[in-house]
Amino acid sequence: MKPFSTVAIPHKDILEGRLTMDVFAADLWEVYKGRAPEEYLKSDIFFRKTYLTHGLKNLLEVAEKRLRGESGDSIIQLHTPFGGGKTHALIALYHKVKDWKTKVVVIDGTALDPKNDILWEEMEKQLTGKVEKLKGNTSPGKNNLREFFNAHQPLMILMDEILAYATKASGIQVGESSLASQVLTFIHELTATISTLPNSILFLTLPSSHLEHYDEGAEKLFQQLQKITGRTEKIYSPVQEEEIAHIIRRRLFSNIVTDEAGDIVEGFLSYAERERLLPEGVEKSYYRDKFLDSYPFQPEVIDVLYKRWGSFPTFQRTRGVLRLLSLVVHSLKHTTRPYIRVADFDLKNDELRRELIKHIGNEYDSIIAQDITSAEAGSKKVDKSLGDAYLPYFFGSKVATSIFLYSFSGGPERGATISDIKLACSDMSTPSSIVVETVDKLIDTLFYISEQGLFFTNQPNLNHILLTRMDSLSSDMVKTEEKRIIFDNLKKDHFDIYIWPDNPKDIPDDRHLKLIVLRDSSRAKEILHNYGERPRIYCNTLIFLCPLEGETIPFENYLKRKIAWQMIERDGTLRLSAEQKREVKSRRETSENEVRDRIRRLYRTIWLPVKDGLKELDLGIPTYKADASIVSEIYERLRSEGEILDKFSPIILKEKYLKNRDFVDTKSVNDSLYSTPGEIRII
């Protein structure tokens, strides 16, 4: 399949990385003043990059008819319950002024300073270049307003962020009231006036949610403005939720090759059907249409940003989504990805990461690094653990990224299901089951993934607590625990047991068979040949049990985990949830149940004295759920190899010692069994 960037061609500014928030910040006042980016300032570029939604088309039609003197709504409040689009719609109306040959007044409540800019004076100044008829701190009254505006028809008034202006005006005294009170009076008089003028129309915006207000005073003003405008206004929504994908595509891409996009979507649908990826209850035809509308973005990309992240009060939905997706497109422009998944967000990108964490807290910067993006991050370890075949896909990092993006919202919705993650991460060239395996590994590896579901938190999980405890363990503590485990699992049976002797003389020089456990096999020769200051006599009685080199580090890590779980369970200062306490107990019990198998896997190399020194015997991988003790297993293995005999039978004496002889000194034979390396050992 073709790379998405050859099917959906990004605009030049996206390819070049001119991605500042200003590029996506629709600002009516800056357009009016001629200072806005060319995407908003120049009418042809603006409409080329603007998707004309059904609501926006309707607004333009209503405005044009009203300005021509035809019937229609005169007072229109723009409302966008899905976020964004209000100011953009006002700019679209502003650019139509020349075509419609009408006069226009532009008011931006965030740009005007009530100390210097009186609302009605600003309107007169824009229309006449001077302030005479509407001068003063008190509202001019309906008669004056009607006389003035009637002379300037056809007229379109665009008022953005009027609540911001009224809030600022509340601190300015006018007689016994405030300028804010005069503003409310003016809005009441203005709406009443415009409704009587046949060739005039007023557009205004108010916040769609109380979450945008700053204090109780602003809330009260908001309610008063709603009450005043509600008498005469008609509310229009320039953007509907299902049109968001079209808006994003038009702004980010100059052209989309429809046939090729369709081929890619069909290819994905075949894969999704085969792997059963589509959400339950979602028809293939519905998903096809949704994907075609959002291509090159998988539908979940826009859903996660708009519905999850867009529910944060601080998140400018349309602007924020455009900014984030422009960064994603720019970062992927040289890849071979046929479409863009949630998993393709690069959290190493500083700009993209900052755009996200400013809504959830700066502490997530270090959390992202520790679990996802740094060289030593848990997700990187999972990347490698999946094997060479999957390493190029970076499933650990991709799945962790997807879980992170699904983790947050301004409402109660949080986290993802396995189905969500499979849809967000699956690659058409691999089975989706690898995603499930990856999730399991991440749960056991990451420090800030919740134990309550697939989402990140700013509280360390048990993995983090475990690692902290493991790091605090001294080598002496670990050695002591290892020695204790050996002692508990190597009971005296068939052999005398000696664990980690400090000196060769600690091992008696007698005829008893001895199993000597060493941490370092290089010490075996010293013990074999020496007993203190003199040579060892009965060296054939020594059997050395040593660790397999490749198992040393895994065993040490296991031992640290075992000790750490025991410490965590005993630590009453940790504020663990009931679920976490159950998990700690379960993991502690599991680690304790593994002791026999773990020590057996480590200590599996036997060294036996032979004529030329020592020979190695590997006990092999332990049998699953073997019931025999380790000492008994060693004994039976040596018996089966003919290294140990229960008794010295006449036939053995004849075959081994009486060949070509008529007799042999039995005392000498008996002595040699214990002193000559490599001879048969009698138990």
C-alpha cells in the first residue's frame, strides 16, 4: 500500500512544519486589522482550506438574504456544542462582505479595552471614522441607534467574545452603576434595533459552557446576556460533530486521491474482518464510511482527541486537534504508513507532548519518559522482549502510547479496552494477537499503568514499588536469602552437605560422600587437592554442585523480587488498596512456590573428580512439578551414570580389578575407591 502522504497530500505549511498555534488560531480581530496569518487573512486561501459545513453554508445563505432585504433571522447567536467553529464562521462571514457589497462592524471582546474602547463608540468609529452620535459612557438608546444604523444599511455586525468585554467592563464605574450594566443595556437596545432594520443582521457569540467562565461575576453576566439575547435571537450551530473529520482534512490536506484512499480503507477492512477488530455492533459499511471521511486518520484518532481530550475545559477543540494532528502528519511524512493510527503519535516530539501534558499536569512529562520514550523505558524493554520478528514494529512503544492517549478526559471516561488498543495498534502485516501479548507484558513492566484498567495515572503502581524495594536490597541480603534457600532445599540425604565453604579445611577429609555447593566452580580444584596445609587424601568423595552461569542473573532478579514482595506485604506504611494488597499476597505466594524450581535451575552443574581433574555433568532443565528433592535427583542421576554404587558386587571386582590377575589386595582396592579421582563411589 502507498504511504498516506502520497494519497492525502498535506498542505505546504504542514510539510514545512510551520505549525505554531497562531496558524490554527482563528482571530476575527486580527483578520479585521490585517495582521492575521494568510490562511485567515486572504479570502481565497481561507475558503480553500475551509470545509463548508452544512451549518456554515446555511449561515451564509441566511446572512445574504437578510442583507438583500429578504425575510430571515436578524439576530443570530453562534453555538458550537462540539467545540470550535464560532470565530471561524464569523471570519467566513467577514470575507463575504465584499461579495455582498455591505458594510461591516467587527467587535472582539477580548481585543477591546473598556477603559479606552466604548462598544458603541467603536461601532461608530468603524462605520464613519469618527465618534459623534454615539459618544459617551452610557448606552445611546434605541432611537439614536436606529437612526444611526439605518443610515448605514446594508449592515452586518459581528460580535465575538462579548462576555469577555462585559466582564472587564464590570470594574469601571459609570455614575451609580458600572460600564458592564451599560453594556447589557446596549446589547438589549442593539438587538431590538437590528430586528427592526430590514437590511441588517447581527451575529454574536457566547460561550457554550459555564466551564469557560472565570468567576461568579462572569457567570451572572453570562446569564443576563443569555436572557437579553434570547428574546430575539436564533441559535445556529455552524459545526456538527459528524463534520469534524471533514474540517480537519480540508485544513491539513490539499488533495486526497479518493480511489487510492478507498483501496487502503478496503485493505484495512479485510484485515479487520479477518482479525475481528471492529467494535461489537459496528457494521462494516458504517466503519467504511467513517474511515473514508477521516482518511488518512483512522476514525479513532479524531474520536480520542475530540471526545476525550476535547472534553478538557483548557483544550481548544478544533484548534487543539488541528495543532496536534498537524504535528503528527509532519512527523510521519517520510514514513511508509498507509494510514495514521492512535499508536503513531510520537510522544518523543516535544511540541506534541507539551500540547498534551498542559491539560493533565507537568508530572506526566517524566512519567512518559520513564514508561514510554526514554532509552530505558519499560515499553522499550517490551519492544525487545517480543523477539526479532516484531522488533521493527515497536509494539511495546506503540501500545503504551495508545493506552496513554486513551487515559485522559475532562469527564469520567477513562482508559481503553483490549479491543480499543487492538484497533489503535494493529498492523496489517501482523496478527492482532501480538497486541494482546504486548499489553500483558506492559502491565508487568510499566511503572505508571493502573492496576484498575488500561490507563496511566500519576501514582506509581506495584511495579514501581517493587523495583524501588529491589534496588534497596544489599548484596549481603540477597546472598543470605540464597544460602537459606539452598539450606532448606538440600537436606542431608545420601551425602553430607556443605554450603559455600570458606576454606578447604571446612570440608572433612574422610570417606563419607560429600555434596559441596559452590557459588564459583573455580574453587573446586583447590578444595579437591587440599585439606588445610596438606594434600587431601579422600578426594574421590567430593561431588561439587555449582550454578549454571547463564542462570545467575535471572536467579538474582527472582530472589530480589521474592524478598521485595515479602517486604511490601509486611510494610504497614504503604497505602495500598485492597486490590493491591491481594495482588501483593498473590505475587508473594507465587514467588515462594517457585523456590524449588528456581534453585534447581540455577544449581544444575555437577563437577566430579576424574584422573585429569574434574568432569562436568549437567542435570538439565528441571522436570515440571518434580516431587523428588534436589539431593535425591542428584543421587539418582549419578547412579544412572554409574558414578555411584549402592554396593560393591563380586562381578564388579572381577571385571575391574582381576583382569589378567589371580588376586588383588582388597584393602588397596577399597582405599582407592575413596582416594583415586574417577573411581567408583560406594554410598
